[in-house]
Amino acid sequence: MVKQFMRETFQSLVIALILALLIRMFIFQPFYIPSRSMVPNLEPGDRILVTKFNYYFSEPDRGEVIVFKYPVDPDKDFVKRIVGLGGESLSIKDNNVYINGKLLNEPYLEQGIPMQDFGPVTIPNGTLFVMGDNRPDSRDSRYWGTLDENLIIGKTIIRFWPLGRIGRAQ
């Protein structure tokens, strides 16, 4: 009787562990926000949940907040917002971002964030131009170039910590 109970408990634990690993590898993964590059939308210490399967069914889109392998050091994960898509021309002038010469509406940014003029650059197909929401305090595509779409880990869906800030991570 005890032996059967121990065997069933062990089997249940192994199955639970395998399911947890599969979920983390292919479906959802939590991440910690270590820097101020996404303030005010994501603050240092926030914890977010990322879906890893969204881009199996759709293409990355402008305005989405993503987690990706940092191109300069793939052992590090970064969180930034997609600003430009492959094939587009991007420039920054007078603290505004322009895509193909048209002003980009960025309602997620605080008003009056200073940015140095940049570009114009053409974003190669298969890559993205990503930027932090805290533009003066973000190392992003302006510094290390465009992001290869193959480096994307996933799309942020929810901030689950701290409890007082639970909500969409967009």
C-alpha cells in the first residue's frame, strides 16, 4: 500500500515537472525587469509574463513589447518596444519618430521625452527596430542596430508583480 502510494506520488511529480518544463520552453515564461529603459510602462523590479507562441501564428507588429536575446550578448535578455518593421525607413527628428516620412503616434510615451536626431535608416527585411520607452536611458537599435526576428523570445502579455501594478504589460 505504501509502496504504491510512493510510486504514484513519484509519477505525478515527474509528470508535473515535465509539463512545467514544456510550458516554460514553448508557451509562457516569466521575466524580471532589471533596468529603467521601459519606464514608465515597466519599472525596475516588475515581473512580466511572456507568450512564446504568438509569433508562430502572426508577425511582430509595431507597438508590441517583446523580450529577445540581446544581439551583442545572446546570454542576456532585453525588453523593448517594436518601433520599426522590416522594409521601412525610420528617422528621429525634433524628438519625434518618423516611419517612411510620417510621424509615428506613440501614445505609450510620456510627453516631451528628449531624443537625439537619428537616421534615416532603412530597416532590413527580417529585422525590427526596437526602442525602450525611456528613450534617454535605453540602449536599443539606435546603438546596436536592428534586431533579427529570430532572436525574439516572446511578446509580453501581463505584469504580474508587484501586486499593485498587475495589468497589461503594454
